[in-house]
Amino acid sequence: MKTEEQATVTFLGAAGTVTGSKYLIKALGKSILIDCGMFQGLKELRLLNWDKLPVNCSEIDIVLLTHGHLDHVGYLPRLVNDGFSGKIMATAPTLEIAKIILEDSARIQEEDAERANKHGYSKHKPAKPLYTLKDVEKTTPHFSSHPLNEWIDLFENISCRFRYNGHIIGATFIEMKVENKLFVFSGDIGREKDELLFAPEKPENADILFIESTYGNKLHPENGEDKLAEVINHAAQNQGTIIIPSFAVERAQLLIYLIWQLRKKKLIPNILVYMESLMGKNELDIFSHNTE
């Protein structure tokens, strides 16, 4: 895609699938990567993480992140290992979440590789992680935090700003000016009604809009709190135990909040609640010091 020969946009992920978000913008002699996500899900998608990007990573000048989920930040250590040396820019909460998620991802990959080598079920001899905790340590010094709504001069005639997007704490959509053209990258868009977050802002203008569409054909239920209370009360009346598998980032905190609200309103009994997730606790800490 080109706009008056000023900019070229290449989709390196999240086109034809949900994960692996990466948009490469080449404009006025500069290369800018919007998000740097890992592919997840089916094996044929996960294998894409091992492919070299069709671009020299040392020639990418800067990375801009919309938010901290793995499918938007999980490829960063590979990018750095392959020669990227510029800044990785986002809001402060996004970078905090990215650090937690990358460290967790690296630990899981190291453990998976160790287990595969121990039990010999990998065709690779030896099996290796996609990246390690040491690789994450080399990545985080590139992090550079920036506030919402302030235009940042990236290069001559190229600027950007981060705008509030809901979804998870720190999440944004990105507006980028290239001379007289305005590109808008939606990132993942939050709900209009969210117990923990404000409604997402909306861009007023765009020459080209790049928009996510994961839930483009779905409507979220409006009575989730009532259904949660119904399940909890049924289990309590039958002296049962409820186990809720949940994403550690944002979803776990939302569940804790909703349960607290239900108890406060006396709509459920005062039962014990445990959150068995170190990542979930770390995310809760990010909420705490970003809302004080």
C-alpha cells in the first residue's frame, strides 16, 4: 500500500489471523514498526515465530506499541537479537505489562525446551526456546515511556501520539503523521462499558485507518455480573468449589473486582477467594500504582 509514494506499509502479522501483530511503515527514509507481536494458537502459526522477518531488523529505526499483550509485544526479544537497536515506545503501563509478559513467556519457553530435551519428544536436538530471560533483559533497556495525547517528533516530518483505547491498562491507538498524511492504528479496542476502564476514545480523522476486528461480528453480553452471581450462589448452596480459568492480564483483575462488588451488595455469600497467579498479582500491582 502506498500514499503518494511517501510511505509503504507491509503487514508482517495479524493479517488473515488474529495474532502476531506487526505493521512495518517505511516513510521518508525511516522504518517504523507498529507492534511486535508473537504468533499464537495453531502450530502452523506458532512456527511463524521462528521465521526471519523479511526485513533487516537493524534497519528498523523505532518500534511503537499499542498495548502489552503477547500478540503485540511477544516478538520483541527476537527483534533485538536479530539486530534492532532503537527505542521501543509506549505508555508507561504498557511497558510495565510488556516486561511481565515477556519474562513469563521466556520462562515458559525455557521450561518447555528443558522438558523436551529431558524426555526426548522434540525432533530438534537440542530443543531451544524462542528466547530466554537473558534475551528479555537485553530488550527492556530499549523501553521508552511516553504520556497520552502528546505529539512526539520521531523524525523530520514524522510524528506520533498515543491515545486512550481501553482494552487493558495502558492500551492506546496510535496516530502517526507522515508529512500531510495521518495514519491511525487502532490496536485492540476496549469496550464502551468496562468496570475497570474508561470508554475508548475515538479518532476524529484519518487518511488511512488500520483497525482490528477480532470481535467485529460479535456482541458482548450485558449481564455478566448476574450470571457470575448465579454460578457462585449455586456452588455455595451445594458446598462446591469454583475454579475460573482466566487471562492473568486484566481479566483476572476484573473478576476480583466483580466478586468484591457482589459481596459488597450482599448478592453472594462471603466466601474465600484465591487468585493463584503471580502474573495476575503483578498486574494488580500495576493497577494500584497507576490509579493512586
